[in-house]
Amino acid sequence: MPLPLLYGIISGIMLESPRSPKDRLDACRLCLDAGYSVVSPPIFSGPDSASLMIVGQAPGRVETMQTRLPFSGPSGKRLFQWLAQAGWQEQDFRATSYMTAVTKCYPGPHANGRGDRVPIRAEQHLCRPWLEQELALVQPAVVLPVGRLAITRFIGGKVTLATTVGRTIERPADDPALTEWARNHLPAETCLVPLPHPSGASQWVNQPSNKELLQHAIKELSRLRGKIRNS
């Protein structure tokens, strides 16, 4: 089925269904119907009232086959080590933060056997309206895009981890740095703190200069945590 037609179908589902956005997302099978080798169900969690939203690339095998919780596999363990440095305990973070991804279903293993397959653009396109719905529903004050694929959903231009990790992008002052999509769908005063992908397949965080950038990001998360708690 052509992508524009599928996109129209997903928009129609959102507009016409009386169910909540979360219920509609949980029932989505568009990528499967389009022939992509994803494994349902969609994985996401968190309260609609969350002040912070974390957006990853896609769920992994453990999240899909065992826990049904975002970031609960090996990558999640590493991510929560970073968040602990910023002052969050995993249980509290999961209870108060909204956790989702650019694509919501497990894309399967990478062909080379290392890590998971990266969702192709067509899959990202099909899942994009769900992220738009989540942003509109939650209205987060802070968004953490995790990994380059998620970062490029929000930040435009020539994006590298070295030029984004350690930065805080605040609306509206930093709007020129955002993609048009992000300007259209992020709340007006949201700030973004990009993080590298916590996968063990990524060697980026092992470089000393990159570790320093990550520590800058963690310090900023600690500051924002205090701001969220006092708001």
C-alpha cells in the first residue's frame, strides 16, 4: 500500500476513534500490514501528566518479548546508570516520566548480528503521527531524545553526537536549531537534552572527549530535575 494512503489511514484512525490515543496506539498494526518485519505490540509507558518525555529509537528484544517496558534491556540498564547520576532512581523515573520511541515496535535484529535493526524511513514515517499525538497529550517541559535517530527527529542541520550531546536546546530561543516538525509539535517552552544511544554496540561513549560531553548532559539533567520537582 502506498505511504500517502497509509498515512491517511493512520490520521483517520486518530481522528475518528473514540478510544484514547494510548489505546489506539496499542492497537496499531500499520507497519505489519505494510509488510515491514516488526514485532508487535507497541512499547511505551508513563503518565499523561509527565513533565519529562524520553524518546528513543525503537524498543528492543527484551522490551518486546519479556518486560513490555521501554528501556528495560541492556541499553536501559546503561541509560538508568546515567539518570541515576542526575539524581533519578529507576522506579521513580518510570512512575513520573513518559517513555516512548520514534518507532514503537521492535524492528528485529540487525543483519550483522550486532544490536537491533535501525527502522527505515518508511517505518519512521508511519509511526510519526503517534509521536505527534503523544507530544500533544503529554505536553512535556523536557524532552530527552536518545540516540542519533531520535535526535534528528528534533534537531535539524548536520547532526552529530559530538555537536549535540552536552547541549540544551530551549524553546523559543533555540528554535532555529530545531526541525520544522519539532517547531510544529513541541510545546512552546520545551527544552531538549540529547543523549547518546546507550547500546553496548555503540563505542561513542567510550571516547574520553565524548564521556566529557555526556557528563555535561547529565549535569544539565540534574539541574532540570530540580526545576521539575519545584514546579
